[in-house]
Amino acid sequence: MIKLFVGLGNPGPEYEDTRHNAGFWWLDAMARDMGVHLQPDRSYYALMARTSHQGEPVWLLEPQTFMNLSGKSVGTLARFFKIKPEEILVVHDELDLPPGQVKLKKGGGHGGHNGLRDIHAQLGSPDYWRLRIGIGHPGLKHEVANWVLKKPAPDQRRLIEDSIIHSLKAYPEMLAGQMDKATLLIHTTKPPRPKPPRPAAPQED
């Protein structure tokens, strides 16, 4: 089961609505859904909430260290509570997916994402789960730094919000350790096929 849910972003009001903070948006939505409040916790350099699922402790964490030092917060908490990498989900913005798409995967590289790079280093393992929230790519590599620190256009923000609502439905499966089910839920975005229309009643003259 996932015991530690981590949302990545940058602290401070000037970053609140920027693309790089999509992980924070997801974790905020999960906290609201679970009815828990994230509180500053200096020991873990983060906003944190602790709750439980079927008697097992569960943590929600938003590192407040700035993105490139996210691992300091994640690593400190994981070591203290002996949480294994495969029990950790990191939610982050993903350049390689368009707004509206979201993917769940375990392990792999950091893809140049500074938050993931530091988490890799601090955990000493890439074997944690990632929820990748699509924010799109500006098209040119040298524009990426500027792109992630800008606010998405309203239509893009709506698509990102929709993907958060959609993927959030899978967290009960993650808590239950049913990662195959969670993956299927998240990756299935096609609406169900509409039922055939009922034949119209004959018109009376």
C-alpha cells in the first residue's frame, strides 16, 4: 500500500498557480477529500498531515524546501518512519504529457525533473511510484524553465484540474495496495459508450 503521498511544488504565493505546482494541487485536493489539514512541520521541512487507513498510518506531504531540494523532506520522513520506496507516491508535473493527461508508473528515470532527481538521491532508489500530471511542453528546451514557472492558460488549467479530479478517484485503491486497479482507473479516460437511443414513441395525430 501507499503510505506516503507526496505532492511536489514550490512554496510561496508567487508560485501557487504555476505549472510546477501541479503536485501541490493534487495533494491539496486529496487532503480536502479525506478531510485532513496540512500543517507546517519543521522536522520534515514540509506541510504535512498524518491520518490512517485500516489501522495503518498514512502521511500527506508537501515539501517546502523548493523543488530542487524536495528529497530532503521526503527522505527525512521516509527514513524516520521506515517507509520503503515502493510505499511512496510522488505526484508531479510532467512536460511529456499534454494537459488533461495523467499517468501512473513505478520506477524509471527522473527525466530531468529537479524534484525527482533529489528524491532519487535522498531515497537511494528510483523504485517509488510517480503520478505524472501533464502540463505540456513549450516546444523548445531552453524555454522549459520559464514554462514550468508560469501559470497555464485558463483552458489548460481546466484540463489539468479535470485530470486531477479523474486521477484522485484512484487513491482508495492506492491505499489498499491495489496498484494495478489504480493504474487502470487512471489510464482509462474514455467515457463509457453511450446507450443506443430509445425508439421515439409514435406521434398521435
